[in-house]
Amino acid sequence: MLAKYISQIVNQEDSYQILSTQNFVDHLTEITRATCTWLFPDGVILKCTEEIETEHYDNDAQCPECWITWEIVESNNKPISPCRKEFFNLCQQSFWLKMQLANNI
């Protein structure tokens, strides 16, 4: 279950190893992009890419628009579903995680 892996990262649990982190600012399109890849003890590799428009970022917004993509790079033959999930803000991601984890208790 993809939500289990995302939750471990979001909650900063110590059950994974950071493989790579990249940050990129495109001044032409005014987008900041951060990509991070993690390795879990079971051999699963997960990547997250977050993009935010730097010019239109509103600190007062409760849940500012951004683009978050989580994808399984290596499943290590584990049945992980979905293999890719996209969100348009952190509130949507939080709600999805809450619902997914509640359904699998």
C-alpha cells in the first residue's frame, strides 16, 4: 500500500534511508521543484517530486496550491498500489493518507 510508505516519510519515521535530494529553481517559469528518493528496509524505493509556483505562493493561504507526485521507483516484487499518486496541495495529500490508513487498520 503506497499510503503506508508515504506516511512513514511524512511522519519522519526512521525506517528509511534517503538516497537523493535535489532542489531546482526555474526563474523563467518561477517554479521551485524538489525531488527526493528514499529506500525502505524491504527494498522498496519511493520518489516524491514537489513543485510550487514561487511568484504566486501565498503564505496566508490555508492550503496553497502545489503539485506533489509520489511514485514507486522499485517495488522489489511487492504488490504496492497505486504505483503513482498525484496531489494538488498538502491538504488533499493529508486527507487521502488519513482515509487510506483508516481503511487498512
